[in-house]
Amino acid sequence: MEKITDKINALPKDANYFSLEFFPPKTQQGFANLHSRLSRMSHSLRPLFVNVTWGAGGSTSEKSLALAELTQRQLGLTTCLHLTCTNMSRKLIDEALENARVLGVRNILALRGDPPRSEEYRLNGTGDGDDEDDSNKDFTWAADLVRYIKMKYRDYFCVGVAGYPEGHSDQSHPDNQSLDSDLPHLIEKTKAGADFIMTQLFYDVKAYQNYEALLRNHESGLFTNIPIIPGLMPIQSYQILRRTTKLSHAKLPPDILARLDRVKSDDEAVKRVGVDIISEMVESIKQSTTKTPRGFHFYTLNLEKAVAHVLERCSLIPTLTPADATSDDQDDVAVVENGDFSLVNGDRQKSKDRRRMSSANSTPRNRIIVDHPSTSSNASYEAPADEAGVPKDEINSRANTLAISEGEGTLGREATWDDFPNGRWGDARSPAYGEIDGYGVSLHVSIPYALKLWDHPSTKEDISSIFRRHLLGELEAIPWSEEGLSRETETIREQLLGLIGKGWWTVASQPAVAGVRSDDEVFGWGPRNGFVFQKAFVELFLPASDWQDLRAKLDADEEVTYFAGNAAGDFAASDEESVNPVTWGSFAGKEIITPTIIEAVSFRAWLEEAFGIWSEWQRVYAPGSPSSKLIDQAKRGYWLVNVIHHAFPERERLWELLLRS
């Protein structure tokens, strides 16, 4: 139950430390596997503290508190809970703070969230219409939340605030992005009682160093000794990097972009170069003089391999104390989470000391490292140390669990099985499944910019035009995608335009691919020396009447799988139990990799968010306006349908089926 500032102050002045950030997974399977991942990372990496994110408007409040309970109570990790304060129930703020206190969480990162929009949130489908329970009455800026926490809880909570080395982009658009406009807000937050500053992600080290120097030398003296923790995001893929820097308006220095551009078609090479880049950033920042211990905060995206490599390379993992080493040596017994047996190292069995092995997760494919074969009837779950490819050491030692986190050997491959994240159509069992930021439903653009992009639609044809213009490259974003078309999607542009011509609005799709080389400029992904495959699928909104007609045709085709649902909670599927890999790759010396899987659990998780985006779009317009009414009608009268065609060698089968329907 320690405060972050107390832990930092207890370190030697020349010490380095790090923290890790996680978001609540979208599915129960993801949560279970994040539990395993956090157990392993806490054992091998030992961060000074961890952050748990909070969705804007309290959208992930229950899941965020559940994750905070896991990290703080079950794993004993000093936890910092994010908390926003706008566009939500006023009671929820008090409940969150009180629940954090009960859980033993002593650290809060106070954030504003989206700009206050009381009328839209109250009248366009959210809230209970109670003016007294509107958080926007008391909270407009993060400084208001800092002030409130300090007034109500005094010094019980250590309160952090956000800093922006390149300036804050108000309402997620860079019109007013500058340090000059942001600095007064940081001053106010610090005067209100902020105990530490944690920065937004950046890749321009010089910009960060200038920012830190500006704060340390500020005439107010507010920032002389306050901990300033730089935020770094390990590079998981080229696509994720470009998306996160676009959303956060973080600049990519030309030299970094050039290094990544050279390898962008090889996902493994991108990760390797990414580890080099982040490690170089850490070492450069280490050289800057500071009066306080030097910290680094890593946005993990719920993945472990890249951050584990960076931490080890930069010598940020704390050394073991004698007490730690003794405890580590005695950590002998491992129990498989979903099994009925335990395996122990040698003859030192201590049943009273039984614990779950840090490398076990919820799948039965994991094997346990043993130092010699056993006579267990479950021997197929065992792996010799040499075969596992991890250092010869105590079974549950930090060296072994670190090697696992870095993806080494059999257990390492099992632990980092979701190392190729692929957005919402990844594997729903992955802790990283879903949108990468973990902050909940959002348009990712400001209201002024949304109006600039999508104007004021008043007819269904106006909405069709928005989707059509996006496909033609005339609009950079639609509410469900802030990115333009990929080169891969451009190969089926005409087919998608045909669907929009029917009044069916497409939000996700991919063409069929029957074994092209993994370094192909259009369809390639993963490491070189491989071949990749895809089944064609499309996800679209269509009127309820059209859905009933289409469903009959889909049911008649044995090579089709579909999932469908609406805002009212109705759900339909050709086979609800089916698991459908739609992207997979075969690579030299590796098991088959399946980064994209569509199944009922992943579709249901996205379904709620997809219709939530309709609500977010509706809030752009005045309640009762033609645009607001139109969007509400679409939200209530349309179904979201995902259709997969399994005959991937026949590229046109899906489109022929849908366009003739």
C-alpha cells in the first residue's frame, strides 16, 4: 500500500526505475491470460509500480477496478489507477475513489477525459438526465479533479498528472498543439497538488529533454524536484506505430521513420529495430542530469516481449536483494491453472508452498520445464530445460521467467503467442485484443474536425456518401476508422463500392489470399521466408429488412460463416461455437501463426463498441437536429453483420454472393 512518491524517494538519487501500463482486456479470456502475463512480468521484471487505464467517461470503470484489484491485492504490485472526470456520473468519481481506497490503491493519475459535453451526453442516449449527477458541473479540467482529491482525501492518495512534451492536442486534433498553450494547465495542476508528472508517449528525445529542462528551470519553481516520468511505447508493429503517433500527434523523427520504413514489410524486423530505437531513447535520457531518480514509464499495450527486451538491454530490471534471492530459490512448486497436478523441481516438494507457475496460462498447450523426465501420466506437459531453450536455472527463477517473457524456447513461444496483434479481429483470448489504446469508445477526432469531415448528414444517402468518399480516398476517416484504406483493401475497392451502392455500409474487410510470399508489398506480413493466407470477409451495417433477406441466402451456403447483432442486443450466427482463423502464415522454422481470428466472443465484444460509436457520432450534433435523428434511426434500425467465406482459393466467391443478393 505504498505511494509512488514514497517509493521513488526511497531510491538512491542516481537510481533508475520503471513502471508498466496495462488496460482492461475486452474479454474474460483476455483477462485470464493477462493475469498469467502480469504474474510472469511481476516476477521477472519487478516494476516499481503499474498503471491501470480508465476509459473516457467511465466506460471501463468496472473492468478497470477489477484489474486494479488484481494488480494491487492479488499480485501485490503498487498500482496507479487512471481516473477521468468529464462526461460521466458524478457519483462514479466518488465511487471509484472510494473503491480504490478500499482496494489499497494509493495512487491516482488524474485526467480530464474528453471535453465536457453535458447536453449531448444527457439528451443523446446516455445518463439519466439528472443535472445533479453531471460530473461536468464540478469538473472541467484535470486540475479540478486533483483539487477535489486533495480536498477530500488529503494526502492519502499520491496524485499524478499528464505532461505533454510536444504540447497537448486539444480534442484530439493538433490545431492548438503547443507547449505555450499547455504549460498554464500543467502549472495549475501542479499548484492544485500534483505529486508527479507522467508524460504522453513520444519518440523525439530532444523534444522531451527540452521539455524537462523547461520545467526544471521554470521561474515558478514548481517543477524543481517533482518526479517527471517520460512515457515510452515499445514498437509492436509498423501499423500500430503509425496509428498511435497519429492519434497522439507525437512526431516521428525522420531518422527513426527511415529505419522502420526499410523493414516495414517484415514484422519481426520491425520489432527488432523497435527494441533498438526504444533502448537508444532510454540510454539517451539516462545521460540527462536530474536531481531525482530517473524513471521510465512503458505503455505495454498488454504485450510483454518487446518491453522485456528493452528493460533487460537497458539494465532497468532491479537486482535481487539477498531476501529476494532466497525467496526466488524457494519458489519451487508450480501448479497448472487448468489442470489437476503439480510438478516440482527435484526432490524439494513443499505442498504448503504451492503456487501457480508464472509461465502457465489458460490454454492446455503449455508445457512445464523440468530438470529430468518424470513418471507422471501427464508427461506430455513437460519440457526439458534444453528443449525449452531457457537458461539452466531454478525452474521458477527470474532468469527463466525473463527468458519466457522475451519469447525464448517452448514456453516463451507459448507465452508470447499473441505477439502479432491485429486490432479487433485478433484473437479474443489475447490480453491485447481489441482497439490498441484501451480507452473505450471514441471518434478519435474533435467535434469541429468531425463536422469538417462528415458535415451534417440528413439522409441515408448522405451517410452512404461518407462511406463512399472514404473508399475513394476523398475522406481520411469515418467514425469507425480513423485511417485511410490500406493497399490490400484497395484491391477490393470496387466490390466494397458495390455494397455501399446497396445501402450496406462497410467498416472492415479483407480479400482472399492463397499463399503469397510474406514479403509481398501488398499482402505480406510477419517474418521473411514465409507464405501468408487469408479468407475473404466483410463487416457491414445494413437495414434490418435487408438482413432478413440476406440471412436466408447465407444459411444456404455451407462455405459461409456469419455473426450478426443489433443495438437492442439481438444476436444471430451460423455457428456460434465456430472459431474462424481468417489470416494465417507459415514461416521457416516456426509454428503456424494465426493473428486474425473471428468468433462469437470477439464479435460480441466489438458489437457493443461499434454501436457505441454511433452514439458518439450522434453527440457531435445538437439533440433533436436532423443529423442527430438520422444517426439515431440508423443505430436503432440497422444490424452489424460479419460474413466470412471459407473458399479462399476462389477470390471472388464472397463478393459474388453478396452483390447478387
